[in-house]
Amino acid sequence: MKLTCANISLDEIAPIEKMGIEAIENGDAVFDFTEVTKADSAMLALLLQWIRKSKSKGLVPEIKNMPEGMWSLARLYGVRELLRPYCQKH
């Protein structure tokens, strides 16, 4: 699933959450952040949820081009190592 919002915050998270769940239900566990320049902790939490849901469906999650700011938040919140196995970068 390719995320197409440049900036993702709590205000935009509901429709993005729905898109991600639909993608996972359809067997797509690749989360491409190429077009995302900025995302807050709400997106980070949602990404962790998507990883859990993907794995519960027997899929192997893959995170592509996660924004640097999100990567910094992951380090700040102590979840970087949870994301690292699924990241194409870092």
C-alpha cells in the first residue's frame, strides 16, 4: 500500500487506518512511505498496529522509505528495534 499524504497527523489517521486494514485484508503488507514527508506518533502507532495485523494474517510486513522524522520518533519511543526487521532502510 502506497501512502499518498505528504503530511500525516492524528487528524488524517482514520481514513489511512481504514486503507491499511483493507490492504492487509487483501494480502498487501508492503507499506510504502515514498510520498510521506512528515508523520507524527499517531502514524507510528498505526504502523505498529499494521505490523501486528499483517503477521496475524500470515503476511510478512515490509516498510519502504519511512520518513526520517518517523524513524527518530521510533527511537524516542523505544520501538525502533520492533520496526527494523521490516524496514527496507535503516
